[in-house]
Amino acid sequence: MTPSIDDLYRAAIKLHQQGQAGKAAQLYDAILAQQPRHAGALHLKGVLALQSGDHDTAIALIQRSLAIEPRHGLALANLGVAYRAARRFDEGIEALRKAVALDANSADAWNNLGQMLVRTGEVREAVEANSRALALQPNRPGLRGRLLFARNYLGETDPVGLAQEARALGAELEQRVHPRTSHPNDPDPNRRIRLGLVSGDLKKHPVGRFLTAWLKELDGDRIEAIAYSTNSDSDEVTDEIRAATSQWFDVWQLGHEALDAKIFGDGIDVLLDLSGWSGDVRLEMFARKPAPVAFTWLGYFATTGMTAIDYVLANKWVIPETEENQWTEKPWRMPDTYLCFAVPNESPAVSPLPALSTGRITFGSFNNFNKINDGTMAAWSKLLAAVPNSRLILRSSGHYPPGVEARLGKRLNEMGIGPDQVRVDPKITNYPAHLASYAEIDIALDPFPYNGGTTTVEALYMGVPVLVRAGDRYVAHMGESILHNTGLTDWLAPNESAYAALGVAKASDLEALAALRASLRDRMVSSPLFDAPRFARNFEAAVRGMWQVWCASHRRA
């Protein structure tokens, strides 16, 4: 007896759920051969394509299914995920908004919508979407972690309260997986240390770029660096990092338990988390304690909340002693900078001060738009109002959702910045061209509470001083740390009320601005920020110190 279409469909779904993708695809094809407009088979064949990484095919198939059944909420949600995978965020957001309108009880749809909104700068809406998802499924650690991540962008977020939420989440993760309490590693404090680096950002990403300069300067006889890449993407930065490590493992297909077993089996002594609650989160794996010592650095800007991660690498400016209550991890402070930057390739020359020829001060910020909140815009509007004939140029290295320029301009206008005072530029993908665009900027403005890191260093390297406001948490101290390490603390406003006054004073002295611009690149290159050998020695000392603490408590009789 020939099976019916319904029988084939049920069998295909069962095979799909069992992970037998090839057999499921054969049955979906058999259904479509008999009934080409079978919306369910088109949709789920598209899901198979999405799961295999064929994003374009997934989008085409799911769109065909929606042309037949346009009000299918799950298909819309999966279309949104496919668009996100293809980095077509605008279309993904539109599809997911339709999905949650049809089914407001879909936690997955709200979660995916929130992830895309935070990537496109709509942080407040992203927090609302993630909160809706979490209310529907409160026991999903990933949802709670994404909400923690997004709320760091909002100025009104209490950092101590956020740390308490992270601790609660970390405790639940560790209770679920039962961390290891013993390790067979030889507790010799002076032997060569096996250091594992876990990240999905070993590529053209701030994390990757902050690794390239110093990693190749590590003394391989003292510390052996081993990379565990949790993302399949690669580029020339990936190649640099790969060349600087003794071993490289692509582990993006491994689950938390399997990755834990591998790292434990590899005999890693000290394990470095480079993601935290951002990007490719692997904290559930860290919760299992695969190595005797673990620390976090670079990828996240607040506590992971986990006792299984022993330390956070920092300095005295990003984590002052008065703010240690914001951390579960113990701060391990570097002597000067906690960042090391590589001199950019094909760097354009520093241009003359543009105000000397334009007759007006041009402020600028090339930070991601998700950092530009209402508090930042209010402070910038006061500054522009106080500096006659000044203007502001904005550009983001992140994704631009539809109409972002108009919406950002409208918000700035509401804050008192006129349309003739602000210009929002399109993204520049060519890196030397991006650096060259600082030729228009006299003074760069740092957002808060989420400061720039890479953008601040780039501006200073191009001769553009950065006006920074002192903060009350790690992410709001990053600008301070950079200024301290370049001897530019006179560009640091102690609070918001002093911000505009300091900006006015700096903008009023063109002679001093021109002189600073001419000397700033040399100052930057000779600072600790660009001294890769020095940073490597300090990093080695930090890792050695962490290891020695463990060895002292595990020394065999």
C-alpha cells in the first residue's frame, strides 16, 4: 500500500527530529514531487538547509512556504533566523515582528528578535523582546545571559544589581553541571603552562584584533598557547592568531560537554574565556571546570557571575577597589594597560586639524549606534549648544537598520541638536578609508556608559583626542584606562556636569589642538597600548601568578 502524503510527512518529521537529515530530506522531496505546494514540506526542507548552513536556500524555501501559508508563525520565525544567519538583519527583524504578532507566546521568536535588535542598535526594544522571551521560558540560561548583555548598554542599569543577577545565573549553571573539584595537572609553579583560549571571535573582531600584536611575543618556553575556536568564520586575523598558537582546534561543532571533555583531556592548566555572555557563549562548559584555573578577559565587560571562573584580567582603572562588589571573579590587575593594540596596516598619515580650514569644530563618534543612548545624546547636545557653529559626524561599524539615520537624527533633534549640526554617514568597510575619515574630525566623543575601546584607540592613533566621561563600572572606565595610558587625563571629565565645560575649553584652543594632533600618533605608538613585548611579559606574569596560586593550594606532600 502506497503511503499517503500525511504518512510521508509524519515520517519525515520524525526522521528530522532524530537528526537523520538525509533521510528526512528524501521524504520531503518525495512529498514535493507529488504536491509541489505542500507548505509544511517546503518550510521544513528550508529548516534542513538552515541547519546545514545553506542560508540562501533556506530563505528561498521558507519564503515559498509562506507564499502558500502567509500566517504560519513558526515559518516566519524560522525565516527570521535564516535572515539573521545570512546577516540580512532588516528582513529578519521584519519577519520576526510578524511572527510574534501572530504568536506572542513564542519564546524563540522573541529571543531571536531581541538578538537582532541589539545588533542593529535598537537596544531598549531588544531588552523588551528578551524580557518577553524570558517571561515565557524563565529556565533558559541563554535567554538570561542575553538579557544581561543587552542591559549593559542602558545608562540607567544598576551595575551592582546586574552583578547580583549574574551571580544567581552562574550559581544555577554550576549547580546543574557539578563542577570538577580535582584535576591531575602537575602543581609545579615553575613549569611550562598550557594556556587554552576559548573564543568565537578569533577573526576581524575587537577580540581578535586585541590578540594579534602581543600573542606572537609570548615566550613559548614559559607558556604554550592553544586555541579553541568556537566559530567557523575565518579571515586574515584568524591566520595571524593561528600562527601565534602552538595548536589550533576548530570546536564549533562540539557541545558544552564534549568541549569540556576535550579541554580536560588536553591537560590545559589555565583556561581563558574570551566571550562571557556575548557572542558564542561557552560559560556552561566553563561551569564544568575543565582546567584548574580559569579567567575571563576582552569579550565581555561585566561579571560572568560564575565561581568556576577564578579571575578577570583588568587594571586599576577599569576595576577600582571600590567596585569589586560588581564581580564574582577576583580582579587580576595588569600594571598599566589591560589592552594591547596592533599598529594598523596601510595607515594613512595624520591630517592637519580640520578646524583650521573649516572655521568650525567638528565632533565625531564612530562607535556602534547601540552605545548612543539618551544620556549620551543629552550630554552631546549640551556640548554642541555651547560650542558655536559646531557639528557632529556619526558613523557606526555595526549594521544599519532601515531608517536608522532618520531615527537617530530625530532623537538628536529632540535633544536640541539641529538637523544642520549632525551628519550620519554610511558604514565604511575599507579599513584604511575608515581611518582616513578622521581627517574631518577635530575632537572625538566617547559614549557612556558603554565606552569605546577600539574606536578610541583608532581616533587617538589618527591624531584625534577623545573627550571621555568618568564612569562607575568596567565598561564605563575603558576610556579612562586608555587616557591614563597615553598621558591624556586632562581629556577626562569627572562627571556629566563637567563634560560640556571640558569640551568647550578644549575646543576653544585651536593652537593646542593642532599641536596635540601632530604629536598624538608618536605618543600612542610609544605608549604601553602599542608595546607588544611589554604587554606579553605582563600577561605572562599574570598567568604565572594565577597558576602559582593554584599550585600553592594543591602542592603534593
